[in-house]
Amino acid sequence: MRLSDATVVIRPRSTWEAMDLGVLMSQQHRRLLMTSWAIVTLPLFALLSLVFWDSPSLAVFIFWWLKPAYERLPLYILSKALFGETPTLKQALREWPRLLKPQLLASLTWRRLSLSRSFLMPVVQLEGLNGAARQQRLQVLLHRNAGAAQWLTVIGVHLETALWIGLLVLFYLLLPQQIETDWDWQSLILAADQDWRWLEHLTNAFYALVLVVWEPVYVACGFSLYLNRRTTLEAWDIELVFRRLRQRLNSSALAVLLAVCLLLPGVQPVYAADAASAPQAPRLLHQPLSSQASHDSIKALLEQPPFKNQQTVTRYRFGEDPAVPAEAAQGKAPDWLKTLLGWLDGQRFNALAKVIEVLLWGTLIAALGWLIWRYREFLQTFVSRRPRLPTRIKSALPQQAFGLELNRETLPDDIAASAEQLWPTQPRAALGLLYRGLLSHLLHEHDLPLKAADTEQQVLARIEQLQRPELLDYSCDLTAHWQNMAYGHRVPAVQIQQQLCDGWRALFGQGAAR
């Protein structure tokens, strides 16, 4: 990486100015970024839509979850273009499988929902750090720019949603007038799932198209934040200034050397005269500050702050420690204590302290929970209880329908037998008894929501909802004969009378279904 070859001005910027730089970088290479993103993502989106055609939401969710894998390609293009080595489309697509290898599983699992994803992605892809080195690097980078990286992701989510909705509205506005009059959204929503599933896939396709435009910008903004942070930490701007100075000095050094070579014969006598008039070594000893005095003065300065800060540290020592007096070394510590104290040093001691802290907080929370549970009845006296809503009064069952009594107490124990006795003398009463028993059975046993104002056809429609074919067939037959008797005064034949009674026994038995 040669900073002098950078295509942008390397200098410290504010976080928002760094994001603006990312937008400009994405605009400069927008054709390559958008084309490579479309070639990589759109075929995968089409494949997911075909595989999960019956679950459009699952298809777009998987496509959205794999975004960190797609984002590595724009970062590679931008990192190369920053130093004037912009790859071609073919080179970028050829490098994409190699870019997926480092830490892809981590990027798609526990790091997937990180709000600083675009800002921290260069640490893995460009610096190649992992493990403890990566954690230390992240702590340094996130010290000042964590908030800006998180805001970038939050703003990006809202922009994605706004662009998605805007594309849907634009699609609706571009519909021809003759189609818009026959096609409204309410009819699509009320239709069956298989009739408008294509609309869900169409809206998912709009989201994939939005990512083609927005995701390269998001990656570029995160990359520019990363560059700005490194510029501040590593003083890239100062390094560039020194490099320019060195180049200027190197170019002028040849001219100076040539001039010295030309003037060297005339300079030699002057140099000899100066050497002859130089002071002798003994004369230097009579100077006010000798070499020994300067050495002592420098040593005295180094022993004082800020070069040397003495601190008093108190620690425990074992009995055999030579720094402890002999009389204090009589009571020796046991070996197991020495081993434990030797093991508990540095990070282990900090980890043990954190475990003890978690245990203490857990004990405190458990104790508070037990106290609240133990004295819950006492605490309820100080808490205003929420008034309960009045229970919904169950509507009373209708007692009559079509002028017929539906109460169970008005029906005989054996309805079919009673109807057979009434057929010869009172056929209307016999048929009415069967129909009245049918309605009472539906009302009390099947909780069919009958109303006093229902017609015969409405009752049959409600029976159809029970999904019992034998009950529906018998009800249709009985209703037809009841209507013929009630409105047409037509008495059913003898064999039909017996069929109706036998059908009643087959469905409900002999009683009134009490």
C-alpha cells in the first residue's frame, strides 16, 4: 500500500465528511460496483424465489441474511481503486469466491446483526486479522467512530425501506388507466394466496433492485470511515508530507553535490587553515561545562519527572522472599496457596473476579425475587388492581324458529316413534316434530348460531359449515318436505315418511339428543 498513489486526498475528516467521501467514491465507480453486484445477487435471488415459490417471505429473508457475503465484492473493488488499480469486471468476479473464505461463517451468524458491519469488514478482509488480534484492533477503531458506524447502518435501513416503498408506488403509478380500473389492491388482498403470490415475488424483486443501487454506497461509506480512522491513528497525512519533503530533497541533493565537486579544489586550502586554527584538546578541559559534568547533569535530569516517575507498590510476599526480613519469614504459607496465587495472575484473576461478580448479582436478584414471591400477598395491598372488564353476556338461545318450539322440554323422549304415531292422523304435526327436533339438536348439541329470523336456506348454509355430509343430506331432504307441507300442503308418501323416521334414528338415535 503506497499512500502516495491514493486517488483521494488523505487527511483527517469528520465522520459525516468521511461518509460523503464514500458516496463520491461509489459514484465514481458506480458502473462497475452496480454491475458486479447485480451479476452476483440477482441470479441467486431468482434461484431462491424458484426454490421457495410457496414461501416468498422465506426467500427474501434468506437473500437479506446473505448480504455480508455480497458486500465483500464492492469492498475489494473500492480498496483496489483507492490506489489506482481499479480491477475489471472479469477480475472482480474471479476474485469473489476467494474473498468469501475468511470468517464467512462468523459473518453470517453471530456477527450478522452488528450495526458496525460495514466499518469493521475491512479488518477481516483487508488486514486479515482474527482472534485476539482482531479484538484489539476493533477496540482501537471503535474508540471514536462506533457511533458513526452504527448511525450509518440505521440510516441505511431506513433508506432501503424508503426506496423500496417508493419503487412500489412508482410501479403502481405507471399502470395503465384501463388496468387500474379493473385491478385494485383490496381485491388482491382479499383473493386467495395462490392468486396473488406473484405479487409478493414482484415486491421482493423490487427489494433486490434497490440493493443494487444502495448497497455499494453503504459499503463505500463504511470503507471511507475506516480509512478516516486509520488516517487519524497512523497519521497518514503527516507521512505523506514527509515523503514529499524527501522527494524534494532528493531532487535538490544532486545539484548541491555537483556544485561541491566543482568548488572542492578552492575549498581545500580554507579547510586546512581552519584545521590549523582549531583549539587543542587540553583547552577543552578548561571550559565551564566538561564532558563529565554534562554526563552528570543529563543523568540528574533523567532521574526527575517526567522522565522517571517513582511509585511505591505494596504487595504480599512469601516467607522465603529475600526482600522479607528473617524474623518475618518464620510463618511460611502452604504450597497450595502459593500455587493458587501464582495461577491467579493477570487475565485469570480478572476472569475470576467477573465470575464472582456475576454470582453475587445473581444471588441478589434471586433473593429479591424470592422476597417478592414470599410476600406477594402483602405487596398486593399496595398495588391498585386493574378493574376487570365485565364478562360478555352470552346471548340467549332462541326458543322459537318458524313458529316451532325449540326448547328440549317440549320434545318427547323418542321423537321418531312419536312422529310415526302422528303420520296417519296428523302428518303436519309429525313432519313439524321431526324438523323441530332437528333444529333443537343443532342448536344445543352443535352450538349452531341459529337466529329467530333465519330462513330455511340460511339454516342449511350453517349446517354445511359443520362439514358432516350425512347430516347435510338428511337436513336438505327433511327441509324440502317441510317446505312442501308448510307452504304447499303436500303430504309426503308413506315410504318417504318411513325413510324420514329411519334417517332420524340413524343420525340421532331414539331420543331427542338430550
